[in-house]
Amino acid sequence: MKNHNTNLELNKEKILQQGMLTEANINFYADIFDYQFTTANRWAAELPKVEIRDEGTEPVLDTASLQNVLPSNQLYLSSLTELAAIISKHNPGLNFDHALELLKHDSANAGIIESLLIMDNSKIEQLAASAGIGHEEFLFLVVNCLKPLFIALREKHYTADPETHREKTCPFCGYYPDMALFSGEKEGKRYLSCGLCENLWAYRRISCAICGESDQKKLEYFSEEGNDRYRVDACHTCNGYIKSVRLNRLDEIENCDLIIENLMTLPLDVEMLKKGFSKP
Ligand SMILES: [Zn+2]
Ligand SMILES: [Zn+2]
């Protein structure tokens, strides 16, 4: 995987100058990205055995087989502790003790990946409440703990052509896209990027990336005046939105780090929430 910290470092000055993030935020993400990079490499060296479905069946990864092995996996358990310590270091007062207890010992752990993949917020909220922390904090811990594992699994098991058009959820792991990309002449091609395994796949240009709505009257997009690098696609059917980067004709898709672009466009999220849309 890419170490997003390299690209964060490259953009640091611009991010600070434009007030997109504070220095403390940047240091926090730098630690998170280093953790993800190191942990993904550790996973790559000792991947758990999982079921991979035949080509043509999506998602390719059978997460049920993963749920069975994780609760007793040493690397999973130690990376949870490590990640919780990083988050707490940057957010004094945030205590993950109960969350770790739950995730390491409770049988509820088994259902977490499934709840994430189907976006069953009630289950996640219930677990967060029993851990005595907020829903967002709990989700951040779980997603960032699973991310390096899912990336390592994808890099080993998924070889499909990103140009093949797919559905709105990740063809490898089934999670939702958290960012999109337009490339080619007149934004001719659109790609979605998975919020968990960072996979990239082609998707219909005019369709909601969250619910699939394709009626143009229900879809709307926003651009900042004087800045055509970004656009936000919103949907009046599901009330969701997704941010996109518009690449220049000569920009290579591989050189675009959507994780960093996502951070650099946080002000757009604030604007969309104010407009009444929500992030999936
Ligand atoms: Zn994925
Ligand atoms: Zn929609």
C-alpha cells in the first residue's frame, strides 16, 4: 500500500496555509498513516486464511470467514491496542479501555465486520454505548483497525481490472465508497474508492454512488467557484453525497492520493452537512 504520510508531508504547507487542518490534526493523521502502513506490511507477512469467492461473485472476500478467525488473531488484537493508544495520545480524555475489552473478548465482536459492511448503525451505536464512547470514535477505531488488514487482503487476492464497470459497493470487500475520481476527456470516466480496502473501480458517471439513483432530476452537483479540481455529487433520493477529484487530462490516476484529497476537502463536508446532506 501507499504510505499516505508521504503525500500528507508533501501537502503539509498548503494544508496549513489554507487552514484546512491544524498542525495538531496533521500530526494525528501522520501517526495514523504510519500505523496503517506498518500494520498492512505486518499483515501481508501473515495473512489469515479467508474464503475468496469465484470471479463474478461480488464481493469477492467472504467476510464471514474472516470474522471467525479475527477474535483469536494475535496481530488483530495487538494492532487494536496500538491504534487505541495512538488515538488517545492525540485526544487526551478519550478512553478506549472498555471498547478494547468489548472488541477483544465479547462475542459481539464477531458481528462487527458484518454490521460495518451493511452499515448497520444501530449495532455500532449499541456497541459504542456499551463501551462508553461516541459512535464516531468507536467507528474510527474499528475502521482504522480493519483497514490495513483489508488492504493487505486485497493486494494479495484481488487482481480484477479497475476499468471494468462495477456496482456502487466495493467489488472486493463490499464496503462503501468514500471518495470518487473523474478522469479523461470531459470527465469521461468515473471511479469510486473503497472506504475500507482503498480499492478503485469504475462506476456509472451519472448515478448516485450511495443508493444507485440514476434519475438525473434527483441528482445535483456542486463545485467551488474558481476551483474546478473538486466537485460534490449529491442525491435527493437518499440525501447522501460523495466528493470527487477531477483530474486533468495528463494526471495519472495512480498519482492521485484520494485519502489525502479527502482530508484536504473537509471544508466541503462541512458545507454539505449545512445543506442538509449526509455522509453515508
Ligand atoms: Zn473494499
Ligand atoms: Zn442516492
